[in-house]
Amino acid sequence: MRTVYNFLTQTRNHYGLTRSDIATYIYLSLGTLVMAGPLVWLVLSSFKPQSQLVRFPPTLLPYQQQTVTVAGYEEPLELFNVTMDDGTVHQLAQVSRVGLEARMVDPAAPETIYKVKLDQRQPIESLNFGFDNYTRGVEAFDFWKYFRNTLGVTVFATILTLLVNSMAAFGLSKYQFKGRNLIFIIIISTLMIPLSVILIPVFLVISEVGWSNNLLGVIVPAAATPTGVFLLRQYMLTIPDELLDSARIDGASEWRIYWQIVLPLAGPALAVLAIFSVMWRWNDFLWPLIVLSRNDLFTLQVGLNSFQGEFNTQWDLVLAMTVLTLLPVTIAFAFLQRYITTGIATTGMK
Amino acid sequence: MASVPVTKSSTAYRRRRPDWLTDVLDWIMHPVELIFVPIQRRFGTQKMAWFFVLPNLIIFAIFIMLPMLLNFYYAFTGSTNFFPQDRPFVGTSNFTTLLTCENFLQPVTCEQDIFWRAVWNTGVYVFFEVGGIVVISLITAVALNQRIKARGFFRSIFFYPVLLSPVVVALIWKWILQRDGVLNAIIVALGGERVPFLLNSEWARIWVIVVSIWAQMGFYTLILLAGLQAIPPEYYEAAQIDGASHRNTFRYITLPLLMPTMLVVLVLSLIRAVQVFDQSFALTGGGPGTATTYIVQYIYNTGFTSSSRQAGLAAAASVILAAVLMILTLTQLRLGRRTEENS
């Protein structure tokens, strides 16, 4: 208790390894285990063949039983270490299993068939990071189709979001007109009305527009994000009006001012919004779940969720597909980590 | 004089931007100019604000404002018909159906017992999830704010799950929690009995909370960390000169100065927790029974999946949920203003 308190109450002004430093490291290491452990376990498991996945207790690393091709047999046979009756240990390949006995042969001399009790043999296994689950999963799950859908939705929705939101933010920050504040307040007030609250009528509107079972129904509706308008407007307010006025004197149209002066200057805010938009769309679940009911239009998230329902026992495929689904986000995080974390820390949005 | 900054800043920007990007942008944006210039000549500079605001406003009006109004219409009309013109007006009967209860503490006595179960489930969930997030995020943020090695590494580790989708998070944990999963293997290795974590009501409730905290705490940790780093170091120096103990420094400097950030974390996590859906939906599907059915899932089930789609009931439930969220957000704004005035 005392160490916990010291740890919580210490400041940065000390040198050397104090007791609270040790407590910090212990806490962070345990935390790392809890936070990263499940992910490591997922990745390791995704390489295991089905026979390994159903084993209890599970092994940490993915193993595969060694096989050997024996003359006279078409399929490769599984290798075992067999303790013979006289106590010697031989490597034998299993031909077939009948009840509690296995019929086995010596790969070097396949003529003789030995009858071995099941508890006499030990499978020979080796570490194996095979992509078998992945290749079979991609086929069974139709990964590339869902990937294309998701990629299309993410890219188009992000471009549309950036364009529409930045235009609105420009209009709301750089012009004086009647109703400006009213529009801004209405947009901001819907920050607190999430989709989950208007599920039923949103579905009605989308089917009336004819966009149910259409990727447009996933792309367009959420493009007018209040968060994006707010973020960009606050940023554009800091751009001095004199810049715009001098461009007007030079004869630039308002449109040219928007995309040649204001847009480039709002670059950092646009980058933050772009990253968030990609994250939102890639991970979006509830909206596509409602709009899309045709299997071939599913996004990765919806597809993955229905895949786990269909193939409840086929963990080998489900795990591999889960890894593939989280891979793009992981790569993006590796490269854009600084932008993502500072973006969240400064805007407080997600 | 005034024209100097234009060229300066735009050329400065152009240098950083790759040429092909500029070309593509020019290529897309230039045609708009051809339509734009005549319009601007006709209506004048100031009116062009509408041109910029309109696209956003149209999408917004059709897909957010209109549904919000329709939601009220649904809430006050009945029958299982989906299209508004086929739905008779029923007054407040949807609300009375939802709110009729002999004893609000016992969902069984309510007309819509699942709704009240969902309400209570959500209440318990919100209490523990938000509590857990605030406490754990604070401890983690303080730990990450120490002078330690590999700070960036630890921060990334704690933050990474935030980026994962609810479905992926649910699958990761389902795999760990299943009957033959690694957690049961550890329990058996330690001499215990296997626990059917997701098939037992109490355990399922606990794990939905734990998994949510696991997936979201990094986000709030980051906000708190930013708050901690914004505290001016002079305060700590002064406290050190005065000989203040660690404990007093934390209590009288760190905590009060971190309060505004703590409030942000509290309210943001509250608003999100009240809407819990996708995580639990993918992890437990609301079960076993109705143990992890929360309000949004009640709305989803009632409106979309049950054999008799009762859109009116679902809409009425969402109006109630919206009211709760509104109160929470207004509280946030209120608290935010007060702390601003104080500082």
C-alpha cells in the first residue's frame, strides 16, 4: 500500500532508481502483459492448425506435427516417437489408427507394420509458422471482397468528409451572414446525438433514398460529421482575415481562396481529421450492419462478425481473419503514431 | 504589404507538398471554379458562404436532422408497420408501455421487462466501467508521466487497443475466455476448475466490463497524460523548495490542477458507456439470456430483429436515451464552464 502511495505521489524531480521507480516499472510491465498479451496470443494462435487449437491445455507457440513421405503411401504420414516393449525408442510413421492401437511403419523400412498402443507413442512436433490458416481463411471468408468494400468506403468517405467539412468550416469561420451562429449551434448540438439513438428513422430515410444495400448508404450519411466541422472551424479561425482580403484584391474568386489559401493552411487540422475519419470508417460496425444486409456488400467488420457466427468452431480461420483485419490499422499506427496521439490529446475526440 | 504574407505562406506550403498532389488538386478544383465564378458574380462575395455551407448542411439535414424529427413521430405512433403513413397516432402509449412497472427495482413486474433489465444492466455497467476507466487511466497516466525509460514504448502499448474495432476486440477475448481457452488453462494449471466465463450471467457481465476497460482506457490515459504534462513544473519546484512530501504534492498540486481533465474523462466515458452496444453485441450477443443486453441493444432488437418489429417502442426508448445523453452533455458543458471561470 505504501509503495502504491509513493508511486502515485512522486514527482519527476529525483535522480537514481528509487522505490517508486521500481513500483512504476512493475506496474507498467504488468500492464504491458495485460494489454499486449491478448494480442500476442491471438497472433500466435492464428498460426496453429485446427488440431493444435482444440488441445487443452494449449501450447504457447504454434507447433505442427512432423510428417514424412513413405514409399508405398500417397499421403504424408505423421511421425511419432514410439517406446517399444523392450524400452527402446524409435521414430515411426502412423499408417492408421484402430481403436486403442495404431498401425505404424518405420520410414526407412516400410515393409513391416508394427502394432503400437496409443499411449506408447509421442507425436514429434516442430515449431511452425505456416500460413495455411490464412490462405484457407481468405478463400472461405472471401476476404478480398470485404477488403475492397471496406477500402472503398474508407477512402471515399474520408475524401468526402474532408471536402464537405472543410467547406462548411470555411463558410462558418470566414463569413458574416444571418443564421451563421444558428447553423453552428445546431451542428454542434448533434455532437451528443449518436447514431444509436436514431437507428429506426435513419434506416427509413436510407431505404427511401434507395441506399439500403448500397455502399453509398454507408459513405454519405456520416460525412457531415459535427466533430470535423468543429475541429476545422476552430483551426480556420486562427487564419488571419487579411490573407483572404489581399487575395480578393488580387482578384481571386472565393473558391480559389478556399482551396489555394485556406485549405493548405489548415493542413495540420485536415491531417488529424483524415486519420480519424479513416479509423472511424475502418472500424465502423453499427451503421454498415443496419444499411447492408446483402453478404457481398459487407464491410470487414460486419463480415467478420457474421463469419464468427457461421463458423463458431472454425477458430483456425476466424483467428487468421481477425489478424488480417487488424493489420491495416496496426500499420497505420506504426507510421502515424505521433499524429494520432497528439491529435487525440489536443482535441479530446475519437 | 498585405499581399506579401499570401505568397509567402502559400509558397512555403507548396514547397512541403509533393508536386503531384498539387497537380491532382488543381485538376479537380479548377473545373469547380468555372461554375463558381458566374455564381459569385451574380450573388456577391458574402452570399457565397452558403455555397460552402450547403453541401454539409444538406447531408446533415437529410441524415441527421430529419431522422431526429422522424424519431419523435415513430415514438408517438403505433402498430408494426414500418412506413410512417401506415402508422396510427397512439399518443404517449409507447412511453407508458415502457414505463409501466409495479416495482422499478424488479424488471419482472414491468410490462416491458427486457427494457428494464436493459436499463439496470446499463446502470451497473456504466458504474463499474466508468469507475474502472477513471481509476486505471489515472494510475497509468501518472506512471507514464514519470522519468522512466521506454516511455514511448509503454505509451504505445497502452494506447494500441483503442484503434481496434469492437468486433476484433470481442473476438480476441472470446478466444481467451472460451472453455478451452488460455485463461481456463491457467486456472486449471493453478489447480482450479474450468469456468464457463461467457455462459454464466455474472461472469459475462464482469467480462464485458473488463474488456471495455481494456479496449478504451488508453484513450483516456492519453487525455490525462496531456493534462498532467500541462501542469507547469514551477509548481513542483516551489513545492520541493517548501519541502512538501510526495503525498502532499500529489494531493494539493497534481489532483486539483488535473480536475478539469478528470471531468472531461468522466463525462466522455459516461456518454460512451451509456451507449454501449457493439462490443457486448459481438462478445456475448446480449446473453446469456438477457444478462448483457443493454439499452441500445434493446432498441436494435425491438426495432430490427424481433419477429414483430415494434418501431414505436424502439423509438420511444431512444427518445428516453437521448434525453439522458442530453443531460450528461449539458452537465459536461456546465462543469467545463465552471472550471474555466475558476482558473
